Amino acid sequence: LSTSGISDEQRRALMDSANPKYILRNYLCQSAIDAAEQGDFGEVGRLLKVIERPYDEQPGMEKYARLPPAWAYRPGVCMLSCSS
């Protein structure tokens, strides 16, 4: 890295431009669907808003960039099979 001639700031900017911070994950969709089925479409709107700009910092939207919660590690949510 020290011989590349690229500063840490430039390297970070390059990585951030190629790797989205926000990824539409199954558990996020499922949470939005569950809320919508109860008549609350707010989560659908928030999820759409954050996913429209996946590479940008979005203060207040950090929960959409986190790893899936423990409940999401079950078949059909985070773990899909070839037949899913």
C-alpha cells in the first residue's frame, strides 16, 4: 500500500464508490412487508429511499447498513437454497 502512490483517503473513496453501504437484503424486505401487511407503509418508503442512494452516507439510516439480526438467520430470510 505504501508504494501504490495512493493516499488512504483516495483509497477509501475508491472503495466506497465500488462497494455500496446499503444493500437490499431479504430481512429488510421482510420487515417492510410485515409492516405493510399491518397497514404501515412507512418502512417500505424508508427502505426505498435509502436504497435509491446505496453509496451515499445517509445520517439516521445506519440500521439499514447493519448485519442481519439473529432472527433473520433462518431459511427463507437470509439463508436461501437453490430451490428457494
